[in-house]
Amino acid sequence: MEARFTESAHRILADLVGGGAAAHGRGVGRALTAALIADARETGIEVLTLDARGDNTNALHLYRSLGFTEYGRLPDFVAVGEHRYDKVFYMLDFRRQS
């Protein structure tokens, strides 16, 4: 049986948390996410993944506009008080881009 990995795989995590009302609509999230994408592409990352709460429509729209596609969803996974929200998973596959 052939080994899939010739060296250890690494997982790097980055948390981008919204800046609140003062940052909304000023392009801060787009700039940070675009910089993360550029750095990931430059360092040879093959697939960039992220997740967001399902009711965060602004973030989900941003990620789609930057080329991310949804690859999974955990229904009612996030609890905030009495409310429950889906956890939505997105990916940007650099292997499929020229």
C-alpha cells in the first residue's frame, strides 16, 4: 500500500472575528480575507477552509464572492441563548484554479 503523504500534514488555524458596526461596510473583512487567501496561495496551501454561522449572511456572501464554495453544513449546531444556527463550511480549492 502506497502512503498518501510523504511528509507530515499541517493544519494552520486563523480566527477572523467581525469588527462590529464600526467596521461594517468598510471592506475590512474583504481585505483581511483577501490577504489570507493571497498568503495561503503563495505558501502552497492546496485547500483553504473556513466556517461561519448560518445566519451570518454578510460573511457567507463575502466568502462566495471571493470564490469559496460550501462543502458542508451542521444543522442547528451553534447555540446562542435559545436560538440555534447552522454551522456552514466553505472551501477554496487552489488545485482547481490556474
